[in-house]
Amino acid sequence: MAAKIPILRGEVTDLMAIIRTLRGPDGCLWDKKQTQTDIGHYLLEEAYEVIDAIADGDAEHLQEELGDLLFQILFLAVMGEEKNAFFLSDIISAASEKMIRRHPHVFADTVVKDVEDIRNNWVHIKETIEKKPVNPKGFLGKYPLALPALSRAQRITERASQVGFDWKQAGDVIDKIQEELTELKEALSRQQQEQIEEEIGDLLFSVVNLCRFVRLDAEQSLKKTITKFEKRFAHIENTLATQHKTLLDTSPEEMNRLWDEAKGKEGEQK
């Protein structure tokens, strides 16, 4: 028996109608005052929440976050139609045409041998047919400024490594990190704020390179550490609460002891 495919029956149209009502004369004051820039910020936040939901592996959570992301996309579509600039049908048609055009090995007679051929065709189509330079800012290309800095740094250095502009081994990157640490210490001793900022940036950039060398995603690595910090700090706070104490009532030494206690419990769970 063939798999059952759910059919959309006006759900998108219904959601668009809801957004139009929210933006309408009798709608919500908050929704009516939103700008494209505002929605752009929310869109980015929702995209990150989708990524978190994927990492959680919870289908229900992912469904909810995809709905929130879709809402922001449709909100922008409604804003476009309000200005008579574009409509949802234009967005969908353009996306469909682009995907068909960029996959001639699926929708036409182009023959490809491997993924590299597919990528080369994609670049050729963008540059020659669509007249869109793949790398408008030189070999490194152009990555969105809104991309998290760690991710952007990793993508740029990956690109540079493709032409051999790279270290030979991870140990070389560790040496570079040590060098940047030394330079940071010197800047701190001189109390030169601008130089301190520069050296910290250099240090972070070098650590991103190390992540790339050991095949780890710098952004995800930092996210995991942040989550670990939050859990350990919550242990401190919760333990103090059972003692009817607050963080302000507690010495740094006691907080460090509880931190080590939380760390120890993590080791027992592994």
C-alpha cells in the first residue's frame, strides 16, 4: 500500500487570512506596528528554535517551531501584498522555477556523475543563466552578516582552506592559540581596550579554526557548553533554595563547591 500523503486544504490560506486580520483596522495594535525589519529579527530567532528542536529529536516540538517559522514567513508575504510589491503566489512560483532550473539532472536531460558535478552545474546556472555571481566578494564569497560569528568564521576559513591557505595539522593551530593568548596578556598588561578587543577576536578566530581541524562545529560546541553551564548554575541555585538561601547570601567558595558537586553528578551519569 502506498504511503498516505496529507493534503493541504486551505491551511496556508487560512493562516494568511489570520495575519491579514491581525494587520487590519480591527486587528492587533502590536501586529499592525511591525515592520519588515522587526519580522526579520523574529524570523531569525524562530529559525534558531527550529534548529534546537531538530537537535532535541522531538517531532511535536519541531512541528510547533516550524509553524512559528512559517508564520513569520507568511507575515512577510502579507506585508509584501500590502505594498503591492509581491504576493505569496509569486514567492512560490519563483521558488519552484528556480529549483527546476537548478536541477536539470532531475527535471531535464543533463547527465551528472557525482555530487561535484551537481554542484558545478548549480554554480554554472547561477552565474551564466541567472547572472548571479556565486562569490560577489572574491573567493571567500559573501556570508550573511546576521549569521552567528562563530559559524561565519568557520565557513570563511573552510573556504580559504580549499586553496591551501591553512595550517598543516591541529597542533599548528594550538600553537597559534598559544601565540594569541600571549598577545592578549600583553594587551591586558598595557590596558589598551582597543587592542584587547582585537586580540580576543584573534583568539576566538583561532579557536574556531581548531574546531574545524578536529571536525567539530564551533557554534554547536559553544551551545553545548552554555547548556552545561546553565545546568550547573541551576544546581547551585536549586540547592541553595532548599537551604532557604539565595545567590546573594552565598560566598563564591560555597558556589564553587556546589559547582563541583554538579560536575561530579554529571560524571556519575556518564
